[in-house]
Amino acid sequence: MAKLDVKPTRMELLNLKKRVKSAKRGHKLLKDKQDGLMKTFMEIIREAKSTRREVEEKLSGAFKNFMQASSMMLPEMLETALLYPSAKVELAVKTKNVMSVHIPYFDLKQEGDILNYGYLQTSGELDIALGAFQEVFPLLIKLAEIEKQAERLAAELETTRRRVNALEHRLIPDLVETVKFISMKLAEAERSTIVSVMRIKAMIEAQEELANV
Amino acid sequence: MNYSIAIIGNKETILGFKALGLETFNANSSEEATATLFELKKETIEIKGDTKPKYAIIFITEELAMNIKDEDYKKLSLSSLPAIIPVPSSKGATKYGLARIGKMVEQAIGSDIMGA
């Protein structure tokens, strides 16, 4: 704790008292924001973990199928078969405002057929593999949505946490200490004025007594 | 017009996603992937008069994602879109995906209270 570098005047005292008030209010608001964010964040992070586990499991299954398919076919054939996909994916994005953080929601639109190749030179495994990919894909979008939300919230939580801590442990104690310092200084000045007035009064009275004698 | 989805990875991984209609970009090293990410982030489209990033989601294989420099990643993930999401590649899942979530918890709370 360190007191601020200000002159101990009544003016400064008034200003500082105002600042303490607004800092405390800001601290309370930020703390509330932090709690709100934390609540959403914990929900999302739990979901993110389970979704990621699920994705990892299912995707490795899909890749296994795909590997099998590609081992049955010539690499050139495989590439030509998948060269011009007729399937299209598009995303619509909506954002939701959680405690002034905009978090995205994705809406997937799929079009066309994923099996867009001749059956003659491709193996049946490829059909199965692509089907598996198709199945996992919505889950991947979900994962992307949740993880991006978590990422945004984490970044916001970090700054909020820092602000709360800075106010709580730095700014407010400093201000309070400075207020205390100034009020003590002012009281001291007041006492010293009283004492000097009393002394001057005593001196004048002593002189008057001498004159009267 | 809506947003597109892209995937960056090695050949084996992206082929399967190509059939689904994703835009695929081949990259064999993290440097290549980083360069591609920056380029993709720059591309924009117009949606209802607004200029928005073209890609809403960019998937990237975990092997490539884990070696992207932190400072680059920070720059890339700054805005709300695109979402850059690591996915397991054809070589199987690494621990990176879950570790990333743990990192987020650490960033938000100060320590990874969820554990591994």
C-alpha cells in the first residue's frame, strides 16, 4: 500500500472521497459480472470437455474407416473421386450477449450428396467412411461453437478478474489510505492553529497586564 | 450468402472433409498452417451490407495446432470470428484438445480446477 502523491488539501480530500465511492461501486459491479460470467463459463466448459471426448472417439472411428477405404483404392483414384464434391456446407452465425461478451452460435446448412462419384472405380468402404464423416460433422460444428464460446468467455473473465483484483487490492486501499492521511494532516493543521491562537492570546493578555500595572 | 468452413491439415485428413464440402487447405508444417490461417482470416465477404470474415470456423489438425506460436495464436483468436478449432487428425487424437480446454480454465480462473 502506498498513498497517492497528492497535496493534503480539503479539495483533494473531497475528490478522493468521491473516487473511493465510485471505485467501490465499480468493484461491486465487476464482481457481479465476474460471477455471472463464471456461471456461464463453467457450464460451457463442462459441455466442451464431454463434446471433445465424444468427437475424438467418433472421429478416430471415421478416420479408421477412411484409412481402410484408401488402402483399397489407388491414391489417384481416391483423389479424383473426391476432387469435385457436390456437397456444400454453409453456416449461419448468430451471436448472443452474455455479460457484454458476444458469443457465437452456429447453424449448419448442408446441401448436396456426399457420394458424388462413380461406383465403378471406388470401393464400398469409401461410402461407409464418408457416411461416418457425415455423421460426425454436426458434432464437430457443435464443438467449434462451444469451444469458441469458452475461448471468448475465458478471455473476458481474465480481464475482469484482473480488474477486480486491481481495484480490490490496489486502487481502493491506496485511496482509503490517502484519504486517511489527508484527514489526519488537516486535523493536525487545525490543532496547530488552535495552539498558536491560544499562545498569541496568552501573550497579548500578559502584555495588557504589564501595561495595567 | 453465409459463412464458409475451412480445414487445414495433411492430405489424408482433409480428403475426407473435402467430400463433405469444406474448403480444404493442405499444410505440412506449423509455419505453413500459420501462414494459411492468417490468409484465411483476411478473406472477407459481405453479409447484409456488412463486411464479415469469410470463414466462421477453421478446423486445424492437432499436430499443426500445437506448434503454432502463442503470439500468433493470440492474434488469430482475438476477434469473435473465425473460430479456430483443433481436431484430431488421421493419426489419432493427441492430448492437445483437452489440454487446450484446461488452459482456458486456467486463463479464466487462475488455476485449472477441473483437473486433467
